[in-house]
Amino acid sequence: MNAVILAVLVMVGLSLARVSVVFALVAGALVGGLFSGLSLTDTLGAFNDGVGGGAKVALAYATLGAFAVALSRSGLPDLLAARLIGLLNGESTPRRQTAIKYGLLGSVTLVAISSQNLIPVHIAFIPILIPPLLVAMNRLRLDRRAVACALTFGLTAPYMLLPVGFGSIFLNDILLANINEAGQSLGLDVTRGMVPMAMAIPVGGMFLGLLTALFVSYRKPRDYATREIKSSNVPHHTPMHTPSKSGLIMAGVAIIAALGIQLYSGSMILGGLVGFAILSLGGLFKWNEADDLFTSGMRMMALIGFIMISAAGFASVMKATGDIQTLVDASFHIIGDNKPLAALVMLMVGLFITLGIGSSFSTIPIIAAIYVPLALQFGFSPLATVALIGTAAALGDAGSPASDSTLGPTAGLNVDQQHDHIWDSVVPTFIHYNIPLIVFGWVAAMTL
């Protein structure tokens, strides 16, 4: 048994058994290190050397969480919800209802997309925006599985393609950095401009899946009971904030400043801090509340940050075992020089890992150290290598029971207890996004 395979099996098995992902990563690293012949001291030393690699990403998540909580004080999310509800006022003919239905789905998708880049608040907007819209969705007889698919697409596809906001973290800080680190000794050098190009084909597959979900699979009406939604049922409930003109102006200034600084400096940490500071100086909250707000936002993203740090330590131990090259050689011996089969196997293994962890961001440090030498051994181009690793990591993010991309939509759509997490969020998104990702990711690997 290869130490790397054993470590991944332990980590994924514990994750699927609903053990804490952080604990699963640490346990998997210890098992893999000790099985390879490393001493406990050497294993822990390798883990500790690696955790620093995840600190930058964890801090970026923390500052974005703080910015998201501060931004909610402007009343901007509440204004968006009120505007969407206002679409239902007036005459209601079948044609108008259909137009409003797809207008609502389109608006929800755009808001979710902007939550990853333009207004980088991740899933923080869902418990604020979606529950007030449920009554309108019930009147439209809108299938909530379509809404879950729209939200999940908006939460995943943008960071895979657009190097802004969370996309900057995924594409530049994690995917590009890990590929170049793993490929440095092998002569592989990937530039920033190559990464979005490589990911365009897989994201195109996801877009096709979105269209299928909205216009084919969940096009028919679905009835829900009208139930009172209590604020105590809304996860991370935030009191409604009446939007003021000055608050909206300051929110706009903060968003533009955060985005501009991030694009100029390449740092989401600096962008998030500047955005938070502008909202604070703009009077959206009292100065003595700033510390509590910042802490609240960091707490919201803390688990993701710790997973990133632990994943970096796990990857460091896997490299220290020396069994990665053994795995590469054994895989090449088993598969032979069959590139199509090699690409499919790598994608399926990535799906397996991400389903267990629930985070594509955390999967990359684990698989990059293995996949880069394996891809080069099989003769894949640099673009194809990026497409393989990026798609293998993203596989399972949409469709994992433990992923933010499915937990977030369920948190907003199930406040009246009529939206099942597994059957109404996980299964629909798994079918409509993971299957196209496998097909289009394989096509990208074979053609780029």
C-alpha cells in the first residue's frame, strides 16, 4: 500500500463519516507519514512546515468575512430583496409570471456571481436575501431545486474562471501557486494568464448544466405550503437594516475601492481591509462596534481558513514521505501511455477527494503535488495540466454534502422546512454540474 493513497483514504473516509475535516486532514497526514517510515517527530515537523502555506489564504477569507458583515450594515442586501419582491406587484398573467420567474432566477444567479468577485461576500448574502423571497417563489410555483442550481452555479463557476475576488484566491493564490511549486523541479512554469484560459472549457460545461436545470429539469411548477418564517429559523440571522442613501453610497465606494485595490495589488487581504475601513469611516457602524463586527466576520469564515491551513500541512507531509514519485511510477505502469484513461482517472480521484473534504480550495494542495508530475509523465501540456488539476479540484464542490456551495443554498431555501439538503440541493447540483465538469474537463485535457 502506498503511503499517499492510505493517507488520502483515511482523510476522505473520516470526512465522509462526518468527522471534522480539519481532524481528518491531520489524522490522514499522521497515518501517511508514519506508514511511510517517517518518525512522529519528522511527520509533525513536515506538517508544521507546510501549514504556513495556507495562512495567506486563511487570512484573505477572514478579511472578506469581516467585509461581508460590515457591508450588510449598509442595507444593500435588504434593498436587493425588496426590489426582487417588487417584481410581483401588478397584473399576473401566465406570460408575465414566466417572465418574472426567469427574471428572478437570473437575478439570483447574478447576485451569487457578484458575491464571488464584485461584492466578495461569499455565502453571507444567502440567509439575508433568499428567505424574504420564498413567499414570492411559492406564488410563482417555482421549483426550489432550480434556485439551488442557480445559486450553486453563481458560487462556484466565477471563482473557476474570473481571477477577481475569490477567483483570485482560487486561481492565483492556490491553483497557480501549487502547480508552480510542484512543477518547479520538473521545469513546469505556468503564468497567470494561462489559468483562466485552461478553465474556460470546464466552466462552459457548468453553464450548459445550468441551462439544462433551469429550462429542462426543473421547468415545471412545484407547489409548496405557505408557512410563516420566523427569524430564529434563519441561520446567522441578521436584523434588517433600512437602506439609506448615504449608506448605499458608502457601500458603493467601499466595493469599488476594495475591487480596485485588489486588482492593483493582487491582494484580497488589503482589498478587504480597505473596504472595511471605508465602511467604518463612513459611519455605517459605530467605532466601538468595529472590533465585534470584524471578529464576527472572521468567525464566519474561520472553519474554511483552518481547513486551508490543515490541507497545506497535509500536502507537505505527503511530499516528505517520498511516495508521490512511487505513486506516479506505479500509475504510469498500470495505465500505460493511455492519456485519455489517465485524464479520466485523475478527474474521478479529484471528485472522490473533494466530495469528502467539501472544499475545492483545500483539494488543490493535496492533489497538485501528485498530479503535476503524473500529468507531465503522461505528456499533458501546461494548459492541459492546469485544466486537469483545476477541474479535479472543483469536481465535487458542487454536489458535496459538506460544501459551502450546497450548504449555503439550503440555509436560505429551507427556513420553512420544505427544502431537503440532500435531495433538493446536493443531488440536483451533483447531476447538473459534476457530470458536465467530467466531460468538459476531459475534453480540455485532451485538446489543450
